[in-house]
Amino acid sequence: MRLFVALDIPESVRAALVECSAALAKTCHTARWVRLEGTHITLKFIGEVPEERAEEIRAALGEIRGFTPVELHFAGLGFFPNAKRPRVLWAGIEAGPELAQLAAAVEDRVAKLGIEREDREFRPHITLARLESPKGLDALRDAIEKLGTPDFGRTTVREFCLYRSVLKRSGAEYTRVASYDFSGESAS
């Protein structure tokens, strides 16, 4: 079973991201553009675990308590690792320190179960495309520069979710396994 922990995003933000992504896709046909229908903010990618471990992970995440709602602002575009040698095009997410603290709490909780810690710093973002060829990158960079800092919307999140991911030819299919209210109450 392939699992990850994430925050959902509102449909209005998703629609704005889809519109921007569709416009940018016209400038760079060599990129692999992400289907944004099920997009989310990943707090922790857990990966493949035996089915019997899923319940243990679900219970451990339920022990995370005491977080206040987190305000998120979806704005701007950028590249990982950088604009000179981009591998990923992303939409940015601005949030207070509470979001990184929540991600750290999730990381700590599942690490106690023997799940490997992420060695990269938590950087909230929405992946729009994966870039494997330099062909078309100049046009993509120009289009992004003309956009400036696009604003995709705001939201306040009050829960995080454990998801199962099934990889299919048509793309990944996500199923919510459990939801957790920031107060520590299990939402489902």
C-alpha cells in the first residue's frame, strides 16, 4: 500500500492552477504537465508499506494534537532546484511557521514507526510540471516572467489527511484513508 500525508486544497485554487498550467503548457511541450484534479499539499510521502502497517500509521497520526488552523496563500511560480537547471515547475504556497511545524510533527510521528525521515527541508508547493529536456524552457521562462507573481487564492486548513495512492496508466488515483482535525480529533 502506497501512502502519503497531505492537505487538501479548495476547488477555487485548483481551478486557478489548472488555468495557469494550461496557458504555460502551450509554451513548453516537452514538459510532463501534472494532472491537477487530485492535487494536494504533501506533508509527508510515506511510500510502500505492508497493508497491516497502514492501521498503525493511521493510529499514530491520530496522536498529533494542538495545532491551530493554518492560513495558506497560493501565489507565485518557481523551479526546483533552480531556474538555470530546472527539473520541476511549481506554484508557491505562503504560510506561517505552523505549517512547517505540522509537517515536522507528522515526520516525527511516522519516524517513530521506522519510516525514513525526509532529508530535504519542507518546502510547501504544488508541482505543475516535470522538466526533462531544455527544449522549450526559454519560452516557459519568458511566459512565467510575463505573469509576474500570479495569485491563485487563499484558504484556511483545519485538517490533514492520510491518503492511499494507486499508480495507474492514466495517472495516480488517490483514496482518503483518514482525516485528522488539527485539534487532535479524528475527523474520519
